[in-house]
Amino acid sequence: MEAYTEYTCTKLKELTAIDSPDGFTKEVIAYTKKQLEDLGFVPEVTNKGCIVCSLGGEDHPIVLSAHIDTLGAQIAEIKANGHLRLTPVGGLPAAVVETENCRVYTRDGRVYEGTFQLVNASVHVNGELAKTVRTYDNMEVMLDENVSSKKDVLDLGLENGCYVCFNPRTVITPSGYIKSRYLDDKLSVAMLLALAKKVKDGKLVLKRRTYVFISVYEEVGHGAKAGVPADAAEFLSVDMGCVGEGLECTERQVSICAKDSGGPYDYSVVNALVSCAKKGGLDYAVDVYPYYGSDAEAALGAGYDLKHGLIGAGVYASHGYERSHTEGVRNTLALLDLYLG
């Protein structure tokens, strides 16, 4: 399992290096499609931009889904002083990206650097700085360009609707902690690539027909509402496991979700996942997520007739600067092995 954990970490670094907020996923989908092709599989890209790829196996078809879209922002207004007011893409709190460096993309592919700051961000000037509640209305991007007017910014090729992507700052510590923005859900995408490699290497023999489904637009609610294979009987979201007060899971475990904001997951699927975890001696937790929705629920909401479940490596500080651990990766990969093979 160690080799596939290392492979996951390598692929995670490559994935997080590609900016991909909702609606801006073409490059990262092309990268992921090629990774599957290089392993000998034949992935297809749906009209919406999701990847569907059969890993083989027969009978009782299951879809393993992870989403590759991330949080980000777009320009909502170019101010008279050349600073940029943003609108969030997905549930990105303004406060968690304060002082973060970012990239701003023109529609023809040019990229400019900037920093997201509170308006009037100097503590020696703004006596209310510490008391101010951070919102997208009182924060702004300051471009690292010599601009001082709206015209200056327009001359760079920037306009409303251009994408703003925040630095992921991906770090894997010697102690195994994985720190980065967008572990939700690029860590799971990397794990599904590792699972595909394990099948390719002959280390996992699938006992049921298994599809990998890499979705886009999950962070805005409609990731898996289209494109799910028609013969699928079960849908397992491989997404981030929640870590926080009132929950059992840690970053070193695999989390099995019993219920989230959309209601309970299929009881037989949850029980089967727990049984596999117990039999394998895995470090796992079963939790109820208070504020969460998954692609599995999106697929059911679209009318697909599926049993559904949700698992993932434990991730702390979701939608912020997130943290997981290589042990969480190992436990998640091991649970997938036991459940599929």
C-alpha cells in the first residue's frame, strides 16, 4: 500500500498545481484523462466536462465518484482605483483567503499575479482593522501590476467574470501530514488514480464492474446530475471526510458517512463499508456531517436509481487551508480495495 500512497501524494501535487475552480476545469480534466489513458484505460469526457472511465470487472456496477472542481472567485467589479472586487465561486469564505496570493486569468490565457486583502489593510492606518468582519464587499485583489485606474486594468485584458485562483500551497510534511487548499476533493481524485494504477498493476482484481467518475461543478451543487453510467446500481462518493468538534474522525482515518445535510446514506451500503473496515482492521470512523452534500445525492436528486454511500480520508479545516494525513490515504485506499475486491 505504501507505493500507492506515495503515488497518491505525487498526483495530488500535480493536480493542485492546476487551477480549476468551477467552470474553469478544462485543463485539469485533460490532465486527468491522460493519466488514465497512460494506465491503459479508455476514459471519456461528457458534454458537461466530467470523466467517465470503466476500470473493468463484471456485474453489480458501481460508480466511484470524486470531484475535481475547486473553490475560487471571479471578478465582479473593477474599481476606479484599479483594485478588484470579487464574487466567490462555490462556498469560499472571504476570511480564509485573506492575504493569499492569487492568479487572475484573462479570457485569452494571460495570467496576472495579485493578493487578496482587506480594503485599507494597513494596521497603522486602519484602527478598525481587527474588528472588521471580512466579506467580499470589503475585500479586494490588488494586482501586482502598475495600475491605478479601471482603464489600466481593462488595458491588461481583464474584465468582469475573469477567474481568480488562489494559491494551493501544497505541503507534505516528514510526519505525513498533507496540507493544501483543495484537498476537497483533489486528494480523492488522486486516490482514484492510485486505485486505477493498482488495477493496472494486477494488485486489485475487481469483483464487480467499476467506473471512475470525475465530476465538475460539484461545489455548486450539480456535479453528478448528468453523465452517470446508465447501468450503475450503486454510487460511492469518495470525497473529504469531515474532521471537527462533535465528530469522531481524525485526519489519520477513513471516514464513513452515515448521514449529512441531504439525509441518511443507504443503510446496506454503510453497513457493508463498516463491515469491510472492521474485517480489514482499518482505522475508521462513522460520522454524521452537519453541513455537507455530495455527488451521490446530486445523482439521486437527478433521478438516478442508485444505492449510495460516502467515504473519504479525514480532512480538517474544510474550504480553508485543509489538512489530512498519509494514514488517512492508506486507510481509504485499503477500504476501497476491500469493498471492490
